[in-house]
Amino acid sequence: MTHLEQRLEKDLSEIRTLIAEQARLAEESVTKSINALQTGNKQLAYDTVLRDHPINRNMRAIDRKCHRFIALHLPSAGHLRLLSAVIRVNIELERVGDYAVTIAREAVQLSETPSGSIARELERMTGETMLILKQATKSFNELNLEIARSTVLLTGQMEHNLNAVYGEMMAQNQHQKVKDTFAVFVVFTQLKRVADQAKNICEETIFAVSGDQKPLKVYDVLFVDEDNSLYSKMAEAVGRINFPEGGRFRSAGKRPAGQVNELLWTFLEQSNLDVVETSTFGVDALSHHEIAEQTVIVSLQGTLEDYFPTMPFHTSGLEWNLASDIPINSREEIESLYRETALRIRQLMELLRGEGTT
């Protein structure tokens, strides 16, 4: 090994040691902040807040070393991928530290520690989150593809239904202060964000080792109307045909008609768009989990409140109101509806995934 190669490996080893230490500090910060919350230890909470400063300094130091490494060694593809991943993981770990600070600050503001079912849910979610974070940082420190991929799958299995948690908190004793309720909800949100950053770290590990980049996100879109026989079925078919890789499209009606509109079905068959079932589906048949999974819910007839009095926390709602009071009785009218629906869906998918999406 030449002197330059030895210097490259030494500098790279130093960077990897620093990022491993940064991961340790971030994990420790989250653990301490939750401990402070659960025990009411305000001094531990304040200590966690103050110890975020070294994490921030380390983040800047690692960033400088990475850029100096690139300028000095002009690394090849493999090393360049690793350095690129280190820079992004460095940012993600700094964010984890920020989430821990938020949890610690909320711990200081609580008038009493969480109890009952909320305390048990907090314990469960903390355990899952910390396991995922530890596995994610381990996968990156060891550049272990197997751990990274298994941890990505684990994040998808976590039960992060914040709507259910929020509903549980709202059902608590009336004497619980609103400030405390809000603070605990913020803590759950921060834990979810920690898990999200851990998933990102795993994806950076996969990129650094294999060069495989994170796939574009697939979005869940639900179309609703009165009876799921025409407008929402048309939208579901258009979405599935035009954006098979970009979205998972479903449709439902408030009072399902039983069968798809015959004129629409004939049009779909003749246009090779018959990718939906002839039977209809009801909004009431959707579980709370299925509703909460939707990225966007689009009402094609009436307001969103007509279908969902309370929208899921992470779901956006749109009201297109494509339905007409005048019945559609001709192919020309069906084609006109198809063009308008296709235009709206294209605009939505380009907003979500960018221009040229499929």
C-alpha cells in the first residue's frame, strides 16, 4: 500500500470513527430525554438539552472532514458513495439529537409524568424506536446490508397510528391539563421522526455498500363519492393505468350502488381501462388503519366532511367536485369526464412525485 493509500484509509477510518461516536451520542440523547419524561427528572432533561451542543459541533466537524477528504483524495466511486452517505447520515443524526431536545423540553413542561395506557404506549413505542435506531446505526457503522434491509422492513411494521394515540389522550380524565396532553402528543411525534431518520440511515447504508438508491415513494390515494359507481371508479381506473408505479389507487362510496355504471364500464372495457372491479365498495368498509394510510383522500362529490368527519393526522384532503347534477348519458360525456379526471390526477401526481412521473 502506498503512502497516499495509507493516508486515505487513515482519514476514512477517522471519519467513520467520528460518525460512530455521533450515532452513540444521538442514541444516548433520545434515551435520556425519554427517561427524563418518564421519571419527571428535570435536571436530566436540562442536561440532555445542553448536551445537544456537542452533537451540533460534531456534525459540523464531520461535514468539514468529509469535504476535505473529497478535495484531497479525489475518491473513486465506492469511497465517494460512502462519503456522500456519511454526509447525509451526519445530518440525520443531528436531527435525531434535535428530536431528543424537543422531548426533553416537553418533559420539563409536564406537570405530571405520563400514566396508565398512555405510559404503556409510550414505553412500547420508545422500545421499538430505540431498537430501530440502534440497528440502523449498527448497519451503517458495519456497512451491513442485511441489517440495513431487515431494519427498513421493521420500520414498516411499526404501529405508528398517531390518530389512535391522540384519541386515547383525548379520552383521558378531564382533570388532565391540555398542556400536558399536547406535550405528550409532541413526544410521540418526535419518536416517530426518530424512527423515520433511522430508516433513512439504513437506506444510506444500502447506497454506500451497493450503490442502490432509495426508490421513489409510492403514494396511497383514495377517491370517494356518493355510490362508487361512476366518478370515483373512473378516477381509480385512470390512476391505476397512468401511474402504476407512482400510486396505489382505491375508491369508495358513501352508499355503494352495488355495480359500476354500465356506460362507464363499457367505456373502460373499450378503452382497455378495465383495471377495477365491477362491484362497488363502501367508505364504511374501510378500517381506521386503511384510512390513516392514505396520503391523499379526494372527494369527487361533496365535501370531505361528508365522508370523514375527522381526517387522519397525516392525510391531506382535496375536494374536486367533478360530479354533475345532470346524469351522464353518452360516451362523449364519459370521455369528457375521463379527460378532466386524468388532468386532475396528473397534476396531483406531478405535485407528489415531480414532472414526468409515471
